[in-house]
Amino acid sequence: MTLLGRPALRDALVARPLTIAEEGGGKRTAPVRAVAGIDELPDPPGLVILTVKSYDTAAALPDLRRLVDAGATVLTLQNGVGNEEALVAALGAAAVRSGAFTISVSAPEPGCVVRHTPKGGFGFAPVAAEDLAPLTARFAATGLPVVTARSYRVLKWSKLLLNLLANAQSALLDLPPAALFADPRLFAIERRAFLEARAATRAAGIGLTDLPAYPVRALAAAMALPAPLARRLLAARVGGGRGGKMPSLWNDLSAGKGRGEAPWYNGAVVALGARVGVPTPVNAALARLLAAVVADPAAWAPFRGHPERLLRELAAPAAPPLA
């Protein structure tokens, strides 16, 4: 296996093995060949695993085209909705594979990965009616659970429902997921955004599938319960779903990247809702606020640790009262 990464990552892995640390303690190392550009690859790969953020997909396409022309297929394990479509448009459906990964990890420094949750695995689904057996066999050899879904839309929208939870609000408020589920007002926002997404997928005929360690269908059923009962059922589950890791949208804000994945998260819900005639005002407001904060970091300060400010924004005419 060869890892293509930024020069700092390449240099770190040339100097020492990859370190994989467990959040609760313990670590192991694994030697990994690393390069900083595809011209450094000793041989053309048969499979490329794409894990860049969704906002980096477009920039990766020129290299991916060269690799596909040399015989590679591209497996996207990216979060968010829209990457498969972008890859198919650029590379052709025959070259694209769709997957999801449900272990929460982070990379605090080049050459080090921290695993935050003990359970999880891989999900795969066909993009163009391809045979998934070779792909599932390859990843089953890791010893991690592997499941399949009937279509990549089912797979990626099921994963998106997980990624929506305690993500946009956590980023805007600079609060951990557990704090959102401890506050009935903030949980009401989480529930409303989730139910908007579920209503849009249902109207679009997109079903759900369970993923390793994450019973997505049971989650959707729980969210449809009255809010107080849903909050009691889900608080511990969602709070522990990421371990001690803050969510991805917060990571981009705190790093000052000037970019964020909200267009592929809440924004994807808004786009689907518009296509199928389902209102998505809470997701639209969250996407709008995140875009403003990404564009102007000074706009983050009024929201950090101030739920009342966010609640006022969501009570504006553009977002009807929360049920």
C-alpha cells in the first residue's frame, strides 16, 4: 500500500512508521510507503482510495484521471453527498466505487492517526451495477465488519444522516456533541434538521441501510418519536458515537481553513429538498450561517458558547418555529 499525501505527511512516514493510537490508550505502528505526488509512484495502482475532504475533490481530479487512464479504479470513502456524482462525471461510472467508513478517527499530526471509537467498519454499494465481491473481499481481510447496500445513494445518504448529527451546531457554537443533547432547545434543532433530511430522502425514494456499529434505521425511528423521548434515547448513543472527537465541521473552522464541507452536508439536504418539494429551513439556515463563518472568521465569535444567538437566528422568518 502507498499513501499519497502532502509533503509533511510524506516526510513523516519516510522518517518513521505510521502510528495508530487508541483514544483509551495503547498504540501500534505500521510501515507505510508514502509519496507526495503521483509521479513518485513506483507502479500504477489498481485501486485508489479517495479520502480527501469534499471541497478538495475537484482539485484531485487531474491526478485521478491520469491514474484511471493507467488502469486504476477510484473508491471514495468520503463523507458527504455529491462526490460520487462528481467522480462519475469526470472519470466515468465504470471507474468509480462507493464506500463509507464508520470508525471515528483523527490525525493530530503528520504520521499519527487516533482511533476514537472501538467499533465500526466499511460499507460498500454499487455505482453502476458492478460486482462488489472483489472489493468486499479485499476489505474483509482487514478483520473489520463489511456491509453492502443496494445503491450508493442509499449508502451515502444513510451515512450523511449520521454525519449531520451534532455537527453544524457543534461547529457554530463551539460546543461538544454531548452539550447539544443535554439542552432540549438545541436537541430540537438537531431533531428538526434530521427529520428534514429524512423527509427529503423519503420523497426522493432513497431508502436507508444500517452501517457497521450504527443502526441507521433505528436512529431514524427514534428521531421520529416525541422530542423528550428521542433525546433520552439518543443522548448517550450520539455523544459516544465520536468518542472524544469534535465533529468535522468544527475541525475546519477551528483550523481556519477558509473552507468547509457544509455544502455537502446540510447543503446537500437543501438541494435534495428543493428537487423533491420538501422544505428544509433549518438545514438551509445552518448551511447559510456556516458559510458566513467560514468566509469571515470574525463572524464566529458571536455564536461560540452562545446558544441564544443561534436560537434567535433560527427563529427568524426564514426558519419556522421548531416542533
